[in-house]
Amino acid sequence: MKPVLLKHIKTPEPEPKTYAQKNHGSRNPKFTHFIKPMLAKLQDAAFDDPGWIYEIKWDGYRAIAEINKNETRLYSRNGLSFATDYPAIFEELQKIKKNVVLDGEIVAIDANGKPSFQLIQQYAQGGEVAICYYVFDCLSVNGKSTEGKPLIERKEILKSILPQSELIKYCDHIEGQGIAFFKAVKKQGLEGMIAKRADSTYTEGSRSADWLKVKNVVMEEAVIAGYTEAGGSRKYFGALVLGLYKKGKFIYIGHTGTGFNNATLKQVYQQLQSLKTSKSPFDVKVPVNAPVTWVKPKLVCNLKYSEITQDGHRRHPVFMGLRIDKEAKEVHEEVRDDENIADEEVQITKSKKMEATQTIGGKKMEFSHLDKVYFPDDGYTKGDVIDYYNKVYPHIIKYMKDWPESLLRMPNGLADKGFFHKDAGLNAPSWVKHTALYSESAEKEINYIICNDKPTLLYLANLGCIEMNPWNSRIKTLDKPDYLVMDLDPSERNTFEQVIETAKVIKTILDKAGAASFPKTSGATGIHIYVPLGAKYTYDQGKEFAHMIAMLAHDQLPEFTSLERSLSKRGKDHIYIDFLQNRKGQTLSCAYSLRPKPGASVSTPLDWKEVKKGLHPSDFTIKNIMQRIEKRGDLFSGVLLKGIDMMKCIKKLQQ
């Protein structure tokens, strides 16, 4: 295979025409409602993987563009408008005829056709610099969210939308060949590359392990904490004192006096004057060799350096320019993909409460009784439930889309038992999809709701549907489930350690069979174990295979497991290994569904390494699940991949 060359990516050439900024100096307005982009975790080395794509890591300003016939918005990752900062790009976006939401990066191009963050600073000061908006993702088209679609599909949609333009360009990619691509990146002297899982969905505001950044040039953001006195012929200041946040604490990382010219010295100095304070923002004394003027830690800059010393200081730091698109509290030590950080150490900006009237996915939505308390022991309200489903949508939709739903509706929260809601009925909006299916239990045809987009999910949450329960099969393959399920249902006297032991025995049996398996907490007292079937087998075939697994597990743990569904027959000290969940029309709470239990627990995917003593379903709640997803990514996606070969699995078990 030939080496990957950046010419395949269409590395930008300098524009024949330059575009000078207009109206610079006016304060950037900040939008109240805006999309927070998906972010990447830090990865130490390049890698090859056929399931990943690789893009250039652009050295510019991340920017979201929202375009519709009524309004065009272009803004930073923290909601600051870029409309007057980059008017040429803003005007070019208005030529796009479709209603779309785009994600990309505004880049300044140097004379060699390479991105340069320092040139963006010159552009901001009114200089004539070639700029471009490189777009790498599409989040919505004509009011319909595409965030739940695989990345590779979103990029195809994006490619078909973007116009031929010197100002707005499609960010191309290479598939599979990460190592060769990174070598080409290094040879070109670019900042680095972004590796993205090809089938990943878009997760707003999340730093996901589905996107990884591999750096060639070591660059990061830092917060200016002060400046030292100028010496010799130098004006304004000698060096900037720098810090960032680590585990919630503001720490010193070094100081830099290089990377400035007279213009940037003056610019930075002037912006720091209103921030002066008499007190150091650090808890400890920092090593500086000149008198320091301390400032409130508000101003963020880009920093290039050679390495990090053992005491956390940046060696050979170089100032690369101020950033207007990040707030100081966002500047944390970068998290690597393989780091395990406690939930309380992950800093998440709390989102605002849901508003009563909003336009979501092009649908005007009215939310009612948002202050009604749903979880009285914890104080969580109906608004908190809707807000949770709004945030978790990119993750949960993968396990709801195209499956008929049986929804536990509790309009009064935990104050009553609630009821199951299946039928779309006459009151559902016209845009809520549904399909007519015969229900054996109800002995009639029901218009089962199909939740395929965010407006539908939030409509259901507004009805009081706390728990989301999809079928095991999708509407196009109703008689062939996508997976089989082992539901471990403990009785009153069982400990959760016994549930864990049962799950591990089932895992050993499935491993012996050569069958992939994926556990999740039930969100109540049990564990669910899923085995992908790929819609290749009937419900009866799946149920019989599950029965075989259940019998083998019970044979090993007869003292506290049972295959009897009836509590009176199995007793109060036996775990029911429920294989009958694999019948057509049976449902379980899906991955990331809330459960109507004290604490507002969430049915949470697990790594098998986590299924050990000390685990409990109550560990994962509405309060911490988003931090966990940001940290661990989606551990459940394998459920939807290629299914097992059931006959081979049975033969292995018979041997």
C-alpha cells in the first residue's frame, strides 16, 4: 500500500485573495442557547485501525455554524459570536440554501498553505490574512438531527451540502492508515491529527474516547495569572506567569517571555490592566526572578512547549496568541484516553434548566410543570428528567431508534406506580413516528411509538415517561431480534455480590461458546447481559440459546439461582435467571434509561472488569452519568455490531 500523502486531504493553499476583518473591536455577543461541540481526548501515539478515520488537526478557532432562512449564526465553542470577527466566512455561509448545523474550525493560512494560530491573531488586529472555515461534521439538515448517525455517514451528507468555495471547505480524511498519515502530518510540520471512530455518533459537549487527538507540535491552552516587570529595552512586561486547572485546583505551570512582538506585548498588557489584583491566584509560592503583578485568572492564551517536567512545569514555553473562544475555567490539564479519573475530579459546567418553550430539531416544543418533583428523596424534578434526556440523547438514541417502545409513564413521579404507555394515540404530534402492531397481551392492535429523534424523546419525557423500554427487534426485522438478553433478577434476600457472581459465571460460559457479551446495570437491583445476534435468528432461536446458557449457569450455582419465574416457587433467596425476556414484545430498560428508583439511577453499560465486588447499580445516577460517558465513552456499542454464529457457539458448549 502506498504511503498516505497529505495531498489526498487537499492541504490548503494560500488564497489568491486576502480577506481583512471588519468591525473588529466590538464586544463579541454571547448567545444564551448554543451547541457545545464534541471534543477529543489526548492520545500518545498514532495507530492503524480499519474502523477509524484520520483528519488534520487544525490550528485555529473551533466554530459552530447554524444556517436557516431566518438567521445565520457562527459562534465559538463557548457561544461567542464570530459574525463580525470573520465577516467573509459569515457572508459565505449565508449562501448555503439548506437549513443546516455545521461543525468545523476557522483557520488562518500562511504563505506555505499551512494553518497558523499566530496569523489569526494578526487577522484579529485588522491585518490582511487568508482565512478558511474547514468543516468536518454535520449535526442537522433541514431541522432533522443527524447526530445519531455514524460519523462516516454524516461526512457524506456534509460533502453533498457544502458549496464550492475558497472560504468554506470540506475537511477530508483517510481511512484506517493512522500511522502513515501521522508521518505525513509530521513531515508537513502540522500540529497533529484527529482520529475518529468511523461509526461514532456526535455527542454535544462531551470529550469522548471516540475522538482522539495525536499531537506533533505540543500545544495547549494556559491561563494568565500575572506578569513580571519589564527589563532593559523591553516595554510593558518581561514574562507572563501561567497556570491551569488540575482536579479543580489552579496550579502553576511556568512562565514565558518569548513569542511576542511589540504589538502583542502592548495588546496583552492593555487587556491585563483591568484584571490586576494584589493577591496571587496560586495556593503556593511560585518561582519567578522579577517583581510580579498578579491578575485575576481570566485571560486564556495558546502555549507551545517542548515537554512537561516532573514538577508539572512547561519547558521552553512560547506564547502563541490569546484565545477569545475559551473561558479560564475550561482550561484543564488534558485528559488522555487511558486515564481513569474519579467522577468528582471531572469538571463539568452545569447546564441551565430546561426552558418551558424551545425549538428543538426544528420543532417548537412546550414543556409543562418543570418544577414538579419526580424524585422526592432527592429533589429531582420533571425539568431535571427532561434535561437529562436532552443531554444523553446522542448516546441513548442508538438503543431506541427504530425499535417499538413500551414506556413507563409516571406523570406524578415516584408518588404513584404509573402505567405503561405504548400507543401514540390521537394527541401525539404528527411528527412522532409510530407503527401498528398486534399486542398479544392487550389482544388488540397498538400504534407503538418509534423514537427516532430528539424532539420525540423529549416529548416522551414531557409526558412523564421516566423509563424507556424498547423491544429487542426493530420495525424492519420485527421477528428477528438484534440481541438476546439474560436478565438477572434477585429476590429479597439475595446480595448484589451474588448477582455479580452469577453474571461472571454467565460471562465464562459465553466466553467458552465464543459469544461476545455486554453487561449493564438494570438501574434497580440486577444486571442485564446482552449478546449480539445481528437480526439473523428468530425470537425462538434466541430464547432457546438463552435457556441453554441459563441452565448451564444454574448448574454451577444451584444454591442461590433459579429458572423459576414465580417468586413463590423459587423462594426469597434465589436469583431468577430470566431467559424469557427473549420473547417477542418483551422489553427491558435500554442503556442510559433512567429508572424510577430513589437516587434517580440509570441503566448503565459496564466494562466486564467493573463487574466485581463493590459494584452496585445505585453507583450510576442522573447526577454523574454524563461525566462517566465523557470519561469512558459508550461501552455498549458492540451490542449493535455483527451477531454471533449461534450454531458454532452451541457446538463449542456441547464439546
